[in-house]
Amino acid sequence: MLAKIPGPDGKLIPGVKGISLFIVPRKLVKADGTITGQRNDVALAGLNHKCGYRGTVNTLLNFGEGKFPVNGQAGAVGYLIGKEGEGLKCMFTLMNEARISVGLGATMLGYAGYEASLEYAKQRPQGRAMGAGGKDHSAPQIPIIQHTDVKRMLMMQKAVAEGGLALGLLCAQLVDDEYTVSPDERDNARLLLELLTPIAKSWPSEWAQEANSQAIQILGGYGYTRDFPVEQYWRDNRLNMIHEGTHGIQGLDLLGRKVVMNGGKALAVLAARISDTVTRAGQVDGLAEHANALAGALQKVGAATKAAWATGVPEEALANATPYLQAFGHTVMAWIWLELALAAKTAQAAGEWDKGPLGTGFLKGKLATADYFYAYELPKIDAWLGVVARRDLTCARAEADWF
């Protein structure tokens, strides 16, 4: 529980500085940590009936109403965690890594939907192949995975699922690097992890749910029924844009704090990593065009960041923090996919193109998905960064009675 402790004058300290962190258990605890049989004054008020995540119970609790008096008095007992007034600091020890976990959870739901719709698309016959003379209606129907639009929806899901997983694993590695690499590298790992945490949480949360929507679309009417699992994946994934910091909060955190902290040092660390990838990919046949596109995207993000803060007015800079978050996330994911494409090309050069149980299709699929991301997804950043760079106030200036 987060709550405030009154000061010596009996008044609460305004703002977040006055927030402390407590654990308020169902049963009281002794000084040595032993749980007693005495009830705390905490009562269940009801269950929240949710859109998804129905496998975990979510409840409303009432505290200190006298239903279970403690030593004859109403009032729930809470045990202070950490120092008084440092509750949010303690909470963020949990929340920063929890945000990476949320992103990975969203990715896995997207992955589950991708696998389900892929299996369905391979088995479901619908329509016939188009030849030079049109369709031969006497020919057998083809599986829907042969239709271009179904391939597009599967490619989108693959880009999100496999790219989101790679991003989550990168952040997990950075968590380890904070403890295992040299002091100089450790500082860079910490800065990069801080910068990427809003992306690791928000990007899969937004786009893996869209991937789940595409999975439903591939299944058609069946996807909207509970006969297949894809509708549940969509419902479950909707929570991930909300908990552990909403989508809008992640945008404010990224543009309002992370990219400008320490004079933009974290952004410089990321730019150096991306530039290294661009240099290596620029020398590989078939990836140079992607490398140039990524270099251009990085330049646009940097320019938009400076333009957003050009006036130094937070209300103007942060008016379009969410589009900035989306553009930043797509740029990071373009970097991730270029690294995956480089790995595939390296395997190809090493003669591993058709080895292993997955065969040639595995590596070709990586390269094709990278092509998809650069053709279909990365160009979206121009619209998002446009409103950021010109500090568009269309939404900020809207008044309540206009709606």
C-alpha cells in the first residue's frame, strides 16, 4: 500500500515526497516475521469482473472499517517498508523490472495469437489461385495462407512477436550487465536500460494487442468466438497498456525525463549502438538500404527531440509525448530487426542456411520480416514525429465543452 504519514503538525506533505510504502497483511505479523492468527482490519469489499486476465483474481479491499478490530480498535495495521516518504523510490525498484516483464507478457500473448492464426491459415481452404486466365473453379481450394493479405497479417504478427521477444531479451541482458561488466560499460548499460524500459513496456503492449486483433481477423468469424483462443489473447493483452504505468505515462517518462536526463547521455549511448549496427549492415549485400533508412530514422528522432524542447515549455514539449513514444519505439524495433537480419546474413555466410531442424525457411523468414518492417512499419514515424517537431497543440488546446 502507498499512503502518506502526517507530519509533526498533523498535516500531510503535499506531492509525491510525502508518500510512504507499507505492507498491510491479512493477518498481523510478529517482529521476527512470524505470521500470527490475529486478523488485521482488512475486509474484502468485492471482486472486479474484468475484460481479460480472468485467471487472476482482482479485488476491492476496505481498510480500517472496524469489521476486524485490532486490539479492540478500528484501523488496519501497516508495516513501513524502507524510509518514510520514500515509498515511490521503493516501488520503482519493483516497477522498472516489472515493466520489462509486462512487455514480455504482452509479446507472448502476441506470439500465442500468431501461432494459433498461423496454424489455422495453413489448414483453412478458401478461394482458388488466380492464373493468367482468371480462376479455375474446378481446381481445389487453396489454404488461406497463400492469399497475400493473410500473409501481410501474419508478417505483422511475426514482426511484433519475434521483434518484441528480442527487445525483451536485450533488456534482460542489460539488467545482468549492470552487475557483470566493467564499471564504464556498467554505466552505459544502466543508462540504456533506463531509456529502453518505457519502450520495452509500451511497444509490445500496443502492437502485440494489434497483432492479436490481426489473429482474430485471420480466423474470421471463428476468431470472434470462444471456440478458438485468439479472442481471449486479445482480451488478456488489453491490460498491458494500462498496468505498471499507462501508455501515456510511458510517453511522458520517455520524452519528459529519459531522453533529456544527464544532458541526453542515455540517448547518445543508444545512438552509438544504433550507428554501429548501421555501419555493419551498410557493408552487407541486401541490408544497406535498411541501414540508410535506420540512420535517417535516428536523425529524425533526434531532430524531433530537440524541436519539442526548443521553447523550453513543458506543456508544449510534452503535448505529443505519446506519438513520440510510438515513433521512438518503431525506431528501436527497426534497429532490433536490422540486428536480426545481420544475424541471419551471418548464418548464411557461414554456410548454415539450410542446416538445423528449421531449415532454410527460418532464416529467410527473418530477412523477409525485416523487409516487412522497413517497408510497412518504419515509414509511420514521419506522421508521429511531425506533430512532435512542430509542437502541435490541437489536442492540448481542446476544451471540455468541445466534446
